[in-house]
Amino acid sequence: MTIRRDFKNIIRDRKRSTGESYSTARIHVMREQAERLAPSTDQRVPQDAAAPSGATELSAASAAERLAEVVEAAVLKVNKRSVRVRILGELGQVTFRSVDASDVVPGQIVTLTIERRWQWRGDAYASGSIADAHIDVAKLGLDPLPLAGGHLEDLRSSTEPFRRPEPYAPLWQRLTARPRPSFEFDGIAWGALPGRDPEDNATCDAAELAGEGELELARALLMDVLATDLRCIDAHAHLGNLEFARSPERAMIHYEIGMRIAELSLPVGFDGLVTWGPIYNRPFLRCLHGYGLCLWRLGRLAQAQRVFMRMLALNPSDNQGVRQCWDDVRNGRRWVDTAQNESGEGVGGPAH
């Protein structure tokens, strides 16, 4: 969904007519627009048990060949009973109907067994089964997000130091011992997509909807963004946040995909800074944070410690409070033995 450029005027009109506050009116307008996304393609496209009226079937010979067709595809968007995919080696997108649709995540590579293909109003559809969902970012064929900056930043001279008895103090001294090049991700990571009004950020709107309890509408907005560009790292982070409380295993998949896509921009052996201050860096740091928290919740403390250590190396000023997580896991404290799972921020997920 592309929010119209007169979005703010619509909010003001509603505010005048209802007497609501601006923020309340904004939530209602976002809800109304997001609801237009809620009917999935499953409701709009006829069931594939019989040929839809007006649909273009493959020829009988071609259909027979397709019955045994097994292909790999990149998942772009997930609905309740279908997924939007790009079949590797083919052009364009296909809406794939399957009972397995809700089990996969945008950015995964899956194996499709195609039983049937058809065209409906100029769009491509297929049906069958989905298997072997996994993460292989290289197969997505994405262009790495550009990195801006590269100037040397001396954090010791620009930020307040951490001092003993803070456990993090010795590590902070080591991480800031010399100036390091500092970078910022492209705005696509945050949701500033080309051709869209920069003030109308769908990932921010989704976060507000989630805060109001409109979780399905928030998820629909985020899915729509990823169907446009899988490199919107913030959409992966927020989808992870929506899953964090009920399924750290599933949340971790969202976080890892966002993290791996962001890493396409970082050279091997990257030793620069990706600090919290520039807002376009925050989605990557959110995905790392969520990924580390999921590892911790699942009892994988050594891996969680490495993730938190990496975050501190990227952003030694630690605006997210990762140093406490790092200290807990290095001392063998389990998730359930700490107050982390009671914070309530982001339903127990990473800081926003």
C-alpha cells in the first residue's frame, strides 16, 4: 500500500470532524487504509479446484509437464493461504496457493512442487506444496544496500565513557582505543522506499498499529513493504517483534533474514562502526538485538554472547542496553533468571 501524499490532510479532516486527538485520528486513518490490505489474494482469486472463469490455463501438454515440476523460489510476502514468490530463474512474481503458506517467512528460499499454473487478470498464479524453507540470502539475488560515510569517528572524544565498576568499562576502553570508520545504511533499510513519500513510512505505521493491538493489520503492512523490497530491514525486525512473545524460534528467522540481508553490505572482516545515532542503521541493530535475545531465550548462551559482543563492537556507546545482556550471558545467567523477560518493551523484544 502506498499512502497518499495528502495523508496528513486526511488525518486533520478526521480530527476536525470527530474531535479526536491528532494521534488517535492518525491511528484510525492508518487502520482504514491497512484494512484494504487485509483481504488476501486468497479471497480475491477463485479457488483453483476448477478453472476460474476468465483464467488462462496452460495447455494440456504443458500442464502435464508441470505436474512433476519442482523449483526453488524466494518468498516475498506471506498471506494466510498463499505466498508471493519469485521462482529462481524466472521473471516476475507468482502468487502460490498452498496449505503450507503460513509456515514460511519473507526472505526464505523454499522448494515448490507445482501442481497447476494459471493467469488471472494479467497476474501469475500457481498451486501445490511448499517444503524445505531455509535461509540462503545469496540466492535472493539482491543488490547490497549502499553504505554512506566512512569518516573516522573517535568515540572517546564524542561520547561519555563507561567507567568502573561498570562491567562493560574494560571492553569499552578496548573498543574505543582508536578512531574507526563510521557508516550508515541506505534509507531503504528503514523503509524509505524509492517513489514513496519519505514522511509516510509504512514500518513506522505498522509499529503504531501493533502498539494499538492491531497486529494483523501491522503484519499486512509489513508484508506489503517486503513484497516491494526485501531489503527493508526494519520490516523484518518488526515482524520478528510481532512473533517474539509467542515463538522465539519463528521470531529468530525474521531477525536472521534481516541481519543477513544487511550483512550483504559489509565486507568480510568489517571493523567499522554502525552506530545507533543515524536512524537508517537502527533496523540492522534491532535485528541483531532480537536475534541475540532469541538465542538467549533458547538457552544458546555462547552464541548469544557472540551476537551481543558484535553489537557492542559496532556501536560501543550501546544505546540499546546490550551491555547488560552481554554481562548476563557471559556469566551464565539464563533468560528466565533475569528481568529481561519482564521488560515489556516491544513485547519483550529488542528496543525500538
